[in-house]
Amino acid sequence: MAVGVFDLFSIGIGPSSSHTVGPMRAAAVFAEELKASGVLGRVASLRVDLYGSLAATGHGHGTMTAILLGLEGFHPEKILPAEVEERLAAIAETGTLQLAGSVPLPYGVTDIILRPLTILPRHTNGMTFTVTDEKGGTLHSATFFSVGGGFIVREGEEDAALKELDESKNELPLPFRTAAELLGRCQSKGLSIGDIMFVNERASRTEEEIREGLLHIYSVMEECVDVSLKREGLLPGGLKVRRRAPDWHERLLKEDKDRDPKYWQEWVNLIALAVNEENASGGRVVTAPTNGAAGIIPAVLYYALHFAPGMDKATQGDRDDVVVKFLLTAGAIGVLYKEQASISGAEVGCQGEVGSASSMAAGALAEVMGGTPAQVENAAEIAMEHNLGLTCDPIGGLVQIPCIERNAIAAAKAINAAKMALWGDGSHRVSLDEVIVTMRETGKDMSSKYKETAMGGLAVNVVEC
């Protein structure tokens, strides 16, 4: 299917869309295939091999535990944090995995085979699942790639997936792959970028379903912040990173009782930090478009709802309209990155995660603040242009340093990009398409040390303890 807004904004658990959500989804698909093929009852042993970046930073990203949950039949968009804790505790205590929820197998985190120096041809985030019978005969085996944002691709089906994508795009009322095509659609139809995305979404959902679905997505973002603000202490993982969001929130409530515009950046920082601290805790978040960049769009949307001109007098209906328009516009820009480049930190560095999210947020903010399609495209271009070359070098393989603060910085950058674009007339020298292609090429040239392997940058220059 063509990439849609509900693909880019999906509900899952932290800390990583490509290293947690994707592997859980792949494992769940494999478990379902075992049931559907009728071989589940004959399974005597299980083997899981992780390759490249998944193996290099799997412990810090919760990859192995996510796979165990997926093999039990859990999907990232449905499982709740309480279920995560309950099942992982049971597996650790008994040393037994309930394959597809029904077949007990002695299996745990330490049984997963890590191959960090082996990179499969399709993508650095590779994983192979194999089950055998009592005689050692292979019953079923499959290799998947987690390609960013929770998206997965099966080995051998890449060409078929691309063909299906192209065919499904042709079925859309207003298909586009590049920003130039998107702007052309806007001009010929007299529609905004968010409107174009809305028309395309209506090919598979009703208007009510689209609106309700996007408002639900935002409610999960809000819930994520609320939960995070109630947590205190240190983040898990051993780096002893202190949660800052609860203290910052308490201070803001004291200093800014009337939502003074001069505090806009403090509020934006707070929302971004809260979301990513919850993500680092393995909590429930919305990929936007990835977990590692999950705080940027909620933070910029918070700015739109509380600090944009006229929002102080807005009704709830007005606010809901802003949420829907914002997420549709952000989704349209996200499609450009997903189809022309990558949103995977393991493939192109953090420019593909935080950079894409900042670009999506900038364009969306420009649209809800009254920008023309050309100004929206300009805002998205500015934000990405100044995230080019951003590396992914998490300390200890954890989505904490520099990831949490990076979301706050990128959110402010998105707001500035939108404001700069809105002060112009939409004309500019560098196009969004040119920046996206540059990001893709920069990612190809970037050393693997700086692409979510914890082998370079801050990951090796900062002592973990």
C-alpha cells in the first residue's frame, strides 16, 4: 500500500521504532505464519539471528525483549506497558517463551544470536527467524529488515513490495512522490498540502475515520506527556540519566501561570523532553515518524495549539481542526522522505530521524499558521537543510544521550524554520527535493560508525559510568 499518514504516525512502545517496534512486528508476523501454516505444534526449537545495527545496539534499544514479545504474538500498536512488564518478567523467571501464545519453548534474551559485524545486503537492520522440529529439520524460516519508522520488509519481497507500492499510488486520487509533484497538485487543484493528503487518505478511509484516527493519535501523544510528567528518578539502562521533565513542569507552573508567550520555548522543550524520556523508558509513544524523534512533532504541535496567533480564543473544534491539518501536512512531507530517502538512523544517521521529523513539523506549523504550499515546502526545506549530516551515535546504544535533548533542539529549529518561511513569499534557491536527495546521499557516504552502531562519536568518546 502507498505510505499514508497512519503509517508514519503509529502507536508503539519505546525506545526505538527501527530497533524495537520493527523487530516486534516482524516477530509477530513470523509467529502468525507458524499458526497459519499448521507447523506450530511441531516446533521443537527456535533460533533468532540479529545482524548489523540490530545486533550492535540491541541491548540498549530493547531489541531482544521486543522480539520475545512479538514471538508470543504481541503487536507493538496493541500491547500496553503493563503487559510488557508482566510478560518479560514471566519469561525471565521461567526461561520459557510462549511461541505464538500457545507453545512453550525454553528461550530467552541470551539465546538470541548477535552478529554485529555481519551486514545483510538489503539493510543493516536484519533479522532471521528459524524453527525446527525434533529431528532438526527446518519447519519455517524468514528474514526481515526493519527499515525505519517501524516499517518491515521481508527478504526476497523487496521488488514485489516496491511494485505494490507503485500500483497503490496509482490508485490514489492525487498521487505524488516528490515535493515538485506535490506542489503541482496543490496548484492545479487549488488545495493546500494537508488537503492533498486528506484527499488521498479518503481513498481508504471515511472522513470521520480519518479525523477520529488523527485525534486519537494526538490523544496518545498527550497521554505520553502526562505519564512522563508523573515519573521521577533515573531512566533505565545504566547511564544514570535523570528525568528532567517533572521538575521542569513544576517550575513552569510556578513561573508561567498565564501562558506568557515569552515562555514558549520552555514549554516546547518540556513537551519534547517528556515524550522522549517516556520513550527511553520503553513507554507507549507515537512514531513521528520514528521513536527516536517522537518528541518533535508533539512539541511543535503544542506550540501551534498554545502560542500561534489567535489560538488563545480558539474553541475545541478549532483546536481539533488544527491537529488534523497539522498531522496531515506533516504526513505528506513524511511521505517524501520515506519514498525518496530514508527515516532510518541505521541507514542514513539521525538526519533521517530527527531531521525528517523537524522538517515535517516545520512544514506542518507553516500550514496551520496560514502558509501557502510554497511557504510550507520552504519551511520543510529549511529545517532539513540545517540537520544535514546529523549522526546517530547514542551512548551505550540507549536512546537517551544525545537523543532526548536533540528532540528539543530540533523542535525549536522547526519553529524557527516555519517563521522564516512565513516571512518570505515561498521562493527560495534550494528545493525540498534537492535537500532530500542530499540527505540520502550524505547518509550513504556517512561512516557506519555514526549510523546507530555505537561504534563512533559520543558513543565511544564519553565514558558510560
